[in-house]
Amino acid sequence: MTQWYYADRQRQQQGPLTGPELAALFRAGQVDATTLVWHEGLAGWQPLSASRDELELDAPPPTLDFRTAPEPPAAPEPVVAPAPGAPGYSPYAAPAAAMAMAQAGPVLGGEVVMAGFWKRVAAYLIDSMVVGVIGGIIGMMLGMLIIPLAAIGGDGGAYALIGAQIAIQLISLAIYAAYYAFFHASSSQATLGKMAVGIKVVRTDGTRISLLRGIGRYFASLLSGLILGIGFLMAAFTERKQGLHDILCDTLVVDKWAYTDHPEWQRRKLGTVAIVVLVLYGLLLAVVAVALVAMIGMLSTMHW
């Protein structure tokens, strides 16, 4: 029996299915006439409507009326596959068949929930911890290698030490930029922190950002921080929850289910992960503040 494959709304290949199974999906509304389908013997992916007669899509669905005998199923058409050695022949034709379609795009028309300010803060705290650990380990390894070499450099050792420190800082900057750019341009459209709290970065039209735009967005975020953090605070007050770097790079931070087939799954609330992260960091800041106050008080009572 002919094995059919089809592309779902996310442009992912599904199958194999028999012809009656595919026809049942059509009658149930899970696929439509524009859905791309393929089976061995076809030159390429084609709309389901092109196989309407073959799959008997217009035939009435089977009923439980036993007053008339059901018609025998039509014999499957012979599959004409390329002969071994012929151009295009492959024993794995079904999974390897290329789908002549564009990259999956955003699903427009549904509600879009923008990521709130505190969700973004929670994601940033997680990402800072992840990248800080990675950068710290790499920086320590480089420091253990470069600084001793600079120290034995004689009269030029001081300059070499300064150069080593600059090199370490530049490498750390590159790690941060690569982390944010790579994850934001990936299929998840989110860093580890954003994945944890359930948000992602998109263009203002809902499409995925490019790697170059991700790099530019990271350096634009440095500008948001340089102006006393005002660029970040803008995300709490602008209409579309955009920070300065979002406005400069034409991006939005939205719920992970925005621009998908299930916009109803979006959440406006913070969520458990975001609340836990914010509470933990709040407690940490409180402990640090108390320790600083105690240290200042201790120093003030000392007789110098």
C-alpha cells in the first residue's frame, strides 16, 4: 500500500500514513487542500488537492448503514520508483525527499502577549549566571596561562600584563555576544534564561532574527546599560514592551507561544520559574546589603 507523507503547519514532515488515513485527516480538518504531500513515485511535494481523486477526498465518509454493501476498496496504483543507478535513486527516498517549501514562518492573526519587564529581568539573571560561570572559567584558564608569561617578560612585563588583561576582557565580551546572538537566532529564538521563563525574541513581524541582528542587538543592549540602565527600563513603559536595544534592532520579546498555532497557550503571569529566580536574587541582595551595613558599622567603631 502506498505510504503517504505530509507537511504540518510547522512545515515538519509527518508520516507514513495510508491513503485512507490521510483522507480521514482531511475530513477532520487537520489538513487541507493546500497541505503538501508526497509518496514514492511522485517527482516532488505537491498540494493535497492534486491527489483529490486518488485519495477519494470528495467521497462521503463511511457510515454504519448496512443496508447497502460497501464498495470494495480501489486497488492501489503501482508505484513507479527510479531504477537502481538512475539519477535521483535512493533506498531512503521517503525520509530524504526534499520538500520544496519555504522556511516555516510565523503564524499571524492571533493575539501576541509581550514579555513583561520582570519576566525579562528573571531571564537576564539566569543568563548572567550561565555566561558568568562560562566566562569566569575561560578567563581563569587564560589568566593562568598568560599572566605568568607576562610576569617573566622582564622590563616589558607590565605592558604584557596590561595586554593580557585587555585580551581576557575582549574574549569575555566575545563570549557574551556569541551566547546571546546564537541563541536568539536559533530555532528556539531564546537564550537559556528566556527558555526557562517562557519567552523569546522575534522581529516586529514575528519572524526569527538573523545571527548578525543578534550580534547587533547584544551591543545595542550595552548602550541601554551605559545610559544608566534607562534603555532597559524602557521595556516597562513602552507600548510594545521594547527596550532601547529592541527599538534600535526592530525586535520584540514575546511569549514563547506567540506567532504559533497555539496563541491561546500564552501566559501573562510571571510563572513559577520567574518568581523563584526573582525571590532568590532579592534575598541575596538583602543579605549583601545587611553585610555591607554591618561592615560599615564595624569600621566606624574602630579606632584608627
